[in-house]
Amino acid sequence: MASPIINGYHTEVMDSDNDESEYEFKDYYSKDKTMELRDIYIPACTQLFFRENPLKIVRSQGTYMYDQLGNKYLDCINNVAHVGHCHPYVNNQVYKQMSACATNNRYLHDNTVILAERITKTLPKGLEQIFYTNSGSEANDLAIRLAREYTGNYDILVLDNAYHGHLLSLVELSSYMYKKMTNQQKMPEHVHVVPTPDVYRGKFRDIDYNNDEVKLCQLYFDEVRRIVEEAESRGRHIAIFLFEPLQSCGGQIIYPKGYLRKTFDYLQSKGILCLADEVQAGFGRCGTHFWSFQSYEEDLIPDFVTLGKSMGNGFPIAALVTRRDITNKFVIDGIEYFNTYGGNPVSCRA
């Protein structure tokens, strides 16, 4: 019996083992041909994992990925397949919603509000308004817009080695990106960088302070206060502090206990809004709490929380969660927000 063809791919029905997909999709090109075409059509700056010998993954299931030769890899690095690759329940929900209604978010739909209600119930009281986006980058960029509109200030405070996205507004404040550039480009003057509170390899290390976490917390907090005061002395006014509760690209950094509490209390007392970037580490990935900022102190309340990556288990969806008084500033100032695909019924169903 001839194999059916789906979108140019030859398929064969396979036995339904626990970790096998229903269909095996044969690769259309050899790996060498795929690499040759990629070199022609895909910019070299769009990097791959394992650049010397990149994997050609043709399917995945559960915790495993499979290359074009059928080799099976245990996936220990993927940051989107939160409940496993091609989870049958998620796949079925997406399929059913795609079959029923897939459109933009300017129509009423239950999926939009059901998801919003479920997310806000996991967050501190007051974080009750959600903007849906397509990526964490969009969510962080929108938070900056809101913070500037709400506070009337322009500048941004970030941790060293931060990565918050690929839009221009976020590349400007992601020192992780600047350190990889070869053109010696400098960060703009509206971005203020404080040392990452890394007690292992940072400016102040536990080995130098006899593992005194209280002392280390104070030293790193003093750096925050120093940078803010220096900025203000030059007539700069900070609107927002962006941080990853578990800094990811910077090296999976866990901050000393009390650091975020001191930093929040100080910044929020000055009218500076605080954003917890949970795009990488959210949705229970830190193990003890649903959101990684809660793993430091459960009563810590950011002004913004951004979500993404694993939110749709591989289906594109992200979000910004904040307070009603902050979102109302857009309403008062006549600013409309619209995102064609953000919060569409299929993404929310995923």
C-alpha cells in the first residue's frame, strides 16, 4: 500500500507506542540539502543549537526528539514544550478550536476570558488585567510603553547580563546581547545597569563574605540605590525596573534572600514600577511555586508580570499581566491597543 502524502511529505502509519507519533513524517530533503538551502535563504545570524553539527529534528513526542535518521534524543534544553512535545490533549484542543474558529481577538470569545481568569488566580491580588501578545518580547515592550505612560518617566533599570527580548526597545536594555556584539556598541543613556546579585561569580561573592547572605543582600541592594541616585543626579528619571526572577541567559542565577524585597520596597517607594519577566522560568518551572518570583517571598507583588515561551506548549502565545490603574492610563490618554493574533481563540485554547 502506497504511503499517503501530506503537504509534500511522505507518511507511514506507525504502531502507537507510548512515545511514538501516529505518523512518521519522512524528511523531504537530506540534511545536507536542508543546510545548503538554509545557508541561502535564512540569515546566518539566526543561530541553531549545536552550530558545528546541528540536529535536523523531524518529529518529537513527550520528552524525546527524533532526527531524520530516526535517532532518539532526550530533550533537556527545550523551553516551550512544557507538558511534553505533541501532548495529545493539547494537540486535540488546538485541533478542535482551529476547526471551529480561528480569527483575531476583536470578537468576544470565551477562551480569552477563561484563560485570563485562570492566570490571574495564580498571581497576587491586584494583578488582574491581561494584554495578550505573540511573544515575550512583545509583552516586555508593551510593559515599557505602559510604564512610561503611567509614570511620565522614560528611563529603564535592568540587571547586568539581562535578556528581555529581540525588539529594538529590548535589545537596548539587554546587556547580555551587547557583550556578544563585536562592534563595541554602547548601551543608550536611558538604560541603567545594576550588578546581577550573583553570589557565586558576581561583584560580591559568598566565598569572600563567609557565606553571609544578609551581608551579600545588603551589598547588592546598595548597588541598586547607588545606580538610581547617580541617574537622578544627572536629571534622569526611571520608569521601570525589569528583572528575571531566575536569570536565564545570564547563568541561572538565584538571588540572595531579601534582595528583591529590599529592591521592590525602595523602587516602588520612588514610583518606579517593577516587572517580573517570567517568560523563561514561569508556569512552575522553578519547582516550588507557579511563578519564580514567588519562590523568594510569597507576598512579593510586582507591578507587571510577563509570560511566554511555554505558555502554549509550543503554540505561540504570550501575555502581560498588570494592575487596572496602570491599564486605565492608556484609556485616559486615548491610547488603543490591538494585536491581530495575540489572544486569538486557538492560542488561548492551547
